Amino acid sequence: MEADDLASADDLWWSWAVLAAGDRLPEGAVASLDTEEHVLSYEYGGSWARMQRIGGGRAVIWGAAAGSTRDAISTHLDPLEGAPDWASSNAVWRSIRTVKPGFLAWYSRDGWDTSTTGMFSGVVDLLAPLLRGDPHLVAAARGGTATDELLVRAHGVAHVAAQGAIRKRLKSQIHRQMREAHERDRGLPERPTLLARWHRVSEPGISFEYTVLVDQGELVPLGDAPWLPEALQVSLSNILRELHLAEAGEESGAWIAAQVRAASGRITIARAFDSLPAWYTGKGPTLRALTWEMQQRSAVWRPAWATLLPA
């Protein structure tokens, strides 16, 4: 058995929850739900399994099957090696630091996956009983019409945003991918009329670079610009706000960062809709800000890194 042989995370979760709520597990088996971490647990004989539901239709499952030819992942292997950061939730991390699992897999829109081949030997016998919930009860639980307290609470999910260390690693991973991402051409001019007019009227008389980051529609300057008088900074910020709104595509979204450059009597603007280019040297956007921006765009205009954003 391999990870992709498992039933869908949703099917497994609700059948497991129904059996736990109705006390219909094999004799001697014990199951429970941790409503704080949104983790279902199962213990039977010398075997055990844990499953956590995570926001965005994702899940992670780990445990050990007694009698398996591979009772535990080698102490020299990291069970989370190659796993996406969201799978390293606080609950998983605490668990595997105490007891090395014999298997670990994660579920996303592409189905189940694992980083260690051959690790699912014996797991079919462990998990098969958890898929035997009464179909009518499973449908009721999934649809939210069941009244049992455990089944009501089983609708919860663990949000990536609430996992402190994971959130930091996820943010770092997204920023790294943004540094490598390419910009899709939106056909915008390098020297928009609005900006050129501001430059001609204000006559700053100096060369400068002025960089801003966008946080949920608000423009945040990257550091101070003491070389530009305060009145000009305010008026330039106003111009950039107008440009940000005017250049936002209904389908393709708005830019995430921009840099205005003035030199040799000419002014231009560089924009970043999909990446963090080399000219952007500040602290990257928050996950909240990136999630907000991606929600404004149609799916075809979301960069590949957007799939990593927490739900």
C-alpha cells in the first residue's frame, strides 16, 4: 500500500469520527478527538494513528502499524523531510518528537503524498476498520445534521495561521519562491502620465528611488526618504495610491510592491505583481496581505506560490 491508495481525507475523517462517536470500533480499540488541535486519534493493540484536518481541505496522517516490516521510520530519517511546511503542524511536531511514526503522509488537492517510499506496509490493516462507518451516519455527520457533540466538533480545522513556527517557515518559503518568480506582463507603461506630470510640476531636482509595499490596499513606504522633502513624499505617495487603484486589473489583481526612480530628469516606475524583484530589498509582505491580494484575483492570475498560502 502507498499513500495514494488511501481513501480521501474527507471520507476517512468522517467515517473515523462516526465510529468514534458511536463506540463502534473493534473490541479493545480506543478513539478520541482533540478539538483544540483538530486531531482524531486511534489506538488498537500495538498500533496507533493520528489524523489532523488543516484549513484549505488539507490533512496529515501519521502513526505506526504493529507487525509491519517497518515498525518505525529509521531514526536517521526525518519523517517530515520533503513534506510541505503546513504538514509540520504543532500537533505533528510534538507527536513525532516523542515517538517516531512508522508512516506519515499529507493530503492536499492533489491527493495523498509521502516523502518516504515503502513506508505504508501494514497500514491497510490498521486503517481499514476506520472506513467502515455507516454511510447514512457518515453523510449526516459530513452534512452537519448530526447532533452528537463529537461529530459537531469534528467540523473544525486547524488553521495554518495559528501555527506559530509553521507560519514563519511558510512565510519564508513563499518569499523565497517570490524571489524566483517571473512577472507576467500587464502592458503598463514605464512612465505613466500621472507620474510624469507629478515630476514635471513638483520639480524635485534630485535623483532618488522611492519604494513602497502594499498591505491590503494600503501603501507602506520602505524606510524613510530624508533626501525627499516631506511635502513631496506625501504628494508622491498620493500619486502612487492613485496609480495602484488605476492599474489594478479586475482579473489580474494589483501590484504588491513598486519602486519609483528619478534620474537625469526622467522618472519611471517598476511594479511587482507576482514576485519580489531584486530592486525590492525590504521585508517581504505578510501572509495576511498576500492572501488578501490573491483573493482579489481570478485563479489564472495567481502565481504558483499562491497555492502555499494558508486558507
